[in-house]
Amino acid sequence: MKRVVVLLISALFLTACSDAEDALPETPSVPLFCDETKILDSFPDRVANAKYIATEWEPAEGTDLYAAYNAGGIACTYGIGEAEVGATIIWAPDYGITFADREKFWQEAGQQEVDLPDFDEEKAYFLSQGTEGEGEFIVWQLNVLKDGYWIQVGATFLGSIEEAMPIVKAAFDSILTTEEAAAANVKGCYFAEANNDLFIMDLTYHDNSTVTGNLAYQPFQKDTSKGSFVGTYENGILHGVYTFTSEGMDSERELYFKRDGQGFLPGSGPVEVINNKFEKLQRPLQLKWDSEYKYKPGEECATVIKGIN
């Protein structure tokens, strides 16, 4: 199951949990930029010159990664790519259910509940398969629940829970404060106007990595369309699915936007059509960012969209 499906389920879940979709979040948030976390500074000295490794995630249904993105989470990989040494960190809001829903799968996989040293967690599970003390593992994973957030540390170089604790602490320290989350929030009204075309993006909800809203396209002397948008915002990229009706037909289109100052640049690339309904960008992505149609902050998006027929 591809990530675009995760986005749809995530938005439905979060909307049901929110009393007011258009309110700015008043809570912390998962980190929104992988290269701005405190993870690399917590790596042991033997993993020298580690870097953030950009990864194009497409989570399979039933996996931890799927559950994390479904809840508005984010996953980041750090390490030395050519040496295949590194760690993937998952952050996800728990909402009182995410961690609990995964527990049975961890237990079935052989993970054991543990008490972390010098750490006030609510619950933690640990699994390793390999040679203890030598730092060579087929599987090394630690799942931790604390302060309403689930964090997973999966690594190839850790030899013990004690050695992992600096990374665990750095992961929790990387969670955005309420003020930081508000400053990074992309909720707002955006217009793109060029060549007599008018495109509108009204982002009405942004909490953790989940973003929802409405889009409208009014190209010059061509058919207009408008509909809903469900997606995620991470590492400066807004990615999601636009669901709309055009010429009496329901359609879905995968979209990418790149944050540029206070606005967004739309991305384009080769497309494949699935089931005569879903326009999906081909993998690997070959995106080009269009500065001519930059979406700039505006006002009264909802009113303008309502008036488009």
C-alpha cells in the first residue's frame, strides 16, 4: 500500500480527533526537518562523518512506518551510506492509541518490554538479533513511549540499550516546542497567478506532519476543477493527494510543492495513470519546480474557491 493511501487515512483520523480543523495547533510537534534534529550530535565517535540521508518513503500497510505516517509522524535516516552504517528514527504522536496498536506486533516479533536506564518513559520495547557487543545486527530496534510521543530507534551499529540512550534522549529533545511548531506551521491561503491562470491552495489544517485543505484550478479558457487536499509536510516539501471532480468525473492527483520563502513552488514530472482515476508521479521522482507559478500568501481563499464553478 503506497504512502498516498497513508495520507488519506491519516487526515480522516486527525480530523475526527480535532474539534476545530482551522485552529492552529497548541501542542508540540514531531520535527519537520530531518537535518535540523539533534540526532547526529548524539552518534558515537566510531560513526564519524555520518549525515542525514534523504529517503523516499513509501510505507507498506501494516508496518511501523505506515502507522507512524498515518498518525502524522516522520522518519529520518542518518549514517554513512556507502558503509551501510546508520540509524532510522521514527517520530509519531501517540494520541493514546498508536503505540498500543503496535505493541502486539512487536511482542509477536519477539520484542521484550524493558525499563530504560535513567529515563522516565511510559513504556519501551526492545529487540536485537546479532552479536551483542560487536555492533553488528540484523535487527536492532527500540520503541519508546513518552510524553504523548512514540519514538523508534532502529540502528546497525548499537551494541546495547545503554549505548542507544544518547540517541533516544536526542530524539525526544528534537520534538518541536509549541512555539517552534507554530512558527513552522504552513497553514494559510496561497495564490498562484500567471498567463491568465489562477490556482488557489487553502491549507486549513497543519498538525505534526499532516496537512489538509482545499485546492482550485482555474486555467485560462480551460476546464476548472476544485477539491480537497490531504498530505504531509516534511523537509520543506508538501506532498499529498488532490481529490476533485472535473467534467463530472471523480479523479485523484498526486502533488508536490516545495517551500520557497513564505510560499510554495509546484512540482511537475512524468505521470502514470492508475485505474483511469489516479494520476501518480512516476518513480524515481523527476521533479521540476516551477517558479513562474509560485503560490504566494493571500487572503480570502475560501471565498474565492467557493465562487469558482
